[in-house]
Amino acid sequence: MVAICSWQTFQRAISTASNKAFQAQSKPPVLRVVMIYYVYYKVLIFLLPEYLINYLSLIIIGVYMYIIPYNISFMRAYLVMLLMTLFKKYLNQLDCFSLVAMFFVFMNPYIIYNLSFVFSYFMYLIIILRRGLWKL
């Protein structure tokens, strides 16, 4: 009986680990995104002006984000970066952060119960507010 229970537990663990949403490799490390941006920047700096490189890198990172599985913190970082690049004259970082948070909540109100959403947005809010306090 003990061997059957442990075998069933093992099978459940394997089936959970094989679930694509659960795999640790499916989450993109920030280092990979930074490397993509850095390589494209260093290659294209000789061919294009810097503002075009920034827009092109946003498109490339957007395509990369579309290819990989859904990740709340990566999506938040990309959307804030996109808004900051497109509307830097009109919006500050806290405004972009708030718009992205409202967008996620309007798309799925139950996302506020997701720990990844709460931790990601709370930590980013703390970073923004502390940076504002250090400027004083």
C-alpha cells in the first residue's frame, strides 16, 4: 500500500511538473531580455539613430514576449517600458505603472488574488516611491 501511494504521488508530481504553466524554464529571466536588447543595440547603433533602435527593440522584445508563455511581471515590465518610451513627455513612471495596473485589473478583476501580480506590483511601487523620496 505504501508503494502504491508513493507511486501515485510521484505520478501526480510528474503530471504537475509537465504542465506548461508550472515549468520554471518557461519564465523568461530578465537577463535574457537585457541581452537581447544589448545585442541589438550594439549591432544597430552603427546603422540607425538611437530613437529608432529603441522603438525597434520594443518591437523585438514584444515579439519575444508573445512567443513565450504568459508571465505577469514580464508583461508589466514590458508595458511600463513601452508606455514610458511612447509617452515620456506626458506620463511619468508612476502614471505608466498605474495605467498598466488598471489595465490588468480591468482585463481580469480576479488577478488581484494572484500572488505574482501582488508581489510584482507591490515591489515595483515601493521602488518607484523610494526613488521619489531619494530625489527630495
